[in-house]
Amino acid sequence: MTVPGRAGRTGARQLLRRHTFLLALALAIVLLAVNLILQPNFGWTAQLASFAPLALAAIASMPSILSGRGGIDMSVSPVMTLCGIVFAGYLAPAGLGGIEALPIVMVIGGAIGAINGLIVVWLRLSPIVVTLGMYFIVIGVNLKLAPKPARLADDNWATALAGDLGGFPGPLISLAIPVALWVLLGLTAFRRNLYAVGGNDATAYTAGINVSAVRVIAFCVGGMFAGIAGLVLVALVRTADSSTSSAYTLIAIAAVALGGTSLAGGKGGLVGALLGAACIFLVQSVLADAQVPQTWLPAIYGAMLIGAVVIGAVVSGEQSGKRA
């Protein structure tokens, strides 16, 4: 006989296994409602502009995590800062500060990501160790390139990404770029292979998938997204500061996990990363409105990350137990 309570819990777990972002969606809706109550004049464009860099950092962290084997890329945040420094401090002053700068920073970010991926697959090293090394290397490069903050001219086209662009919120355009690229990748075999490799790389290999190539491309795509994020961050704050190199390292990973993406790989996606980032951003907003000291934020991020990992383990644990 089926116990009604147990059947309900089992159904909820199965639903969450199929749609891993649902918890983040529910939490984001609650937090948004709280924010709207506390801040009647929410200011959607300004809030979206502040949200965009965090959302893009989460999106940039997502592909390598999906590839499995602990594919956490610790270098995303420093790469964002590097691309911002290159854009504001070098490309714009040299007359390359127009829209042509976007593919340039994407190539820079993608190249760094590809280097990370190649080292991981060729030397069979832990992605965390490799990208942590790259993290320190890029921070050192940032300090060398920009010992002082590089300011972006107010009349640069990119500044519109933090405001209105032809009556349309600029932040939505900046978010639409990686979303469109991710959708286009879905038209190829890459995304299907990425989930297969992240879920079980041995099975993917026996199915004829080039596991190494998929992982390298995943790191490369994440680096390209980090390049976009760096340009958007500079558009928001109008300066590229090497001291911010580590600002998004941990919260981006927390956002991805909170959005239902498994840190073991093979499960999750872009929608979850965006929703996880939204949850963290809205929590920040609530805490700021409640005048909670900023020193509490790292502890709160850590609690959210642990909570997301524990919930993910509980949701998937029942199915694992049945298979055993």
C-alpha cells in the first residue's frame, strides 16, 4: 500500500530531479516579493544592471561544472577583471573601444579557458588545482597591467549596457548575448555531448564521444562568457580595478549550485545558473535594506552553497539508494 505522505515526497523529489532549478525559482520569487515590499521604488533597470555581472559570472562558471570530474573553474572572476582592464585600459584608448572590442575580449577569455582545459585533459589534473593556479597567474597579470584603476570614458557605447539602450534595458541585452550563444550551441552536438560526459564520461567515451575535446570546449566557452562579463562589469562601474579580481569567484560557484546544477556534472543548465544568481543578488538586496553588516555576506554565501549541495544530495540520494 502506498503511503500518501511518502508518495507526495517521492513525487516532489522526482519533479526536482527532472527540473533542478525549481527550488531556486521558488526562492527567487519569494525574495523578489520581499524586495518589492521593502523597496516600493525598486528601479528595475538599475537593479538589472547590478545583477548582470553576477549572472554572467555564474553563466561563465556553468559549462566547466557541467563537464564533470569536479570541473569548477576558479579563474572566472580574475578573467572577468582582465578583460575589463584590457577593454578600458588598452582597447578603448587605442581606438578599439567600439563593438569590435566584444569579440576581442571573448577571444582573450576563451583562450585562457582553453589553456585551463588543455592542461586538465592532457595532464589529467584536478580542474580546481589547475584553475586555482590560473587564478593566481591572472591576478598577477591584472596587477601588472593596471596598478591603478583604468577608467572607461562616459561616452563609450558599453556604458549603455548599464542603462537604457534605445528605450530597452541595456542589462537585458548583455544577458541575451550568452543566452543566445548557449541556445546556438544547443543546435549542435556539443551540449548533448557535454551532459553525457558530465553524467558518465566512461559511458560517453564508449559511445564514441571525444571526452577530452568536450571538456576543453566547455572551459573555452566559459572563458568566452567571462570575457563578456568583464566588459559588462566595466560598463556598470566605469572602471577596471585589479583589486576586484576575486570578487565573483565564490559567489558565482554558489549561484550555479543554488540553481540546481550538480557540482559532480551532467545536471543543470543556464536557467538554473541565472536563477541561482538572482537568489544571491536578491539576498544581498534584502540584507542591504535591513542594514546587515557586509562582513556577514561571506558566511551567508557559504551557508547558501552548503544548503544547495545538501539539498541536491538529498534529492538525488533516493534514486541512488534504489539503484544500490
